[in-house]
Amino acid sequence: MRNAELACSPTRCTLGLVIHVVVLSARARKQLRLVPAFIATKLAAWVEAVEAEGLEAIRKVPGFHDEPLKGPRAGQRSIRLSRAYRAIYEIRAGEVEFVSVEEVNKHDY
């Protein structure tokens, strides 16, 4: 599913794609079986929200603390599922652009 959206500022307009497709990797699906139920529920809520409203809109929701990662994980982003758990995702391009959730893990502090 690909929707084009015109984003305008006072000086220019750009045509951006709104991503509405989320795919869980085999690794993420396996990890979800091992996490507490409320973590899986929060990830399911994020997936539903992205599919309904688009990734760009959901990135602005403060409760998910969506942020880009640095270092060896540059190019990936994370969302906070709880104080301890994160979901790592990346945007994949092809015929359809989609979000691929790569892993769900307990964040080390």
C-alpha cells in the first residue's frame, strides 16, 4: 500500500510516501513469544497504529519514544515498549516500502 502525501512548508513542498505496512521478522516473532504479555500487546498497538495512520504520524506519539539508533545500529530505529523493552525496526524499500521489526529485546542500561 503506497499513499503519496504532499508536505508543504512556507518555502517548499515535497511529495513523501506514507508507510502503512509492518512486517515482523522471524526473529522478532520468536522473541515475542518470550516477552511478558503486556510487551506483545504494546507492540501490537504500535503495529495497528502504523497501519491505520502511517509511520510518520506515529513517530510523533511521545509514548513510543521513537528514535534513531547510532553506532553499529545506524539506519535502524527503536520504539520503547516499556522502560526495559525496545523494538528495533528499519524501513525497507522495494516494490512497497514497509517497516520491518527486526527484534524485541530487553534494553541494557
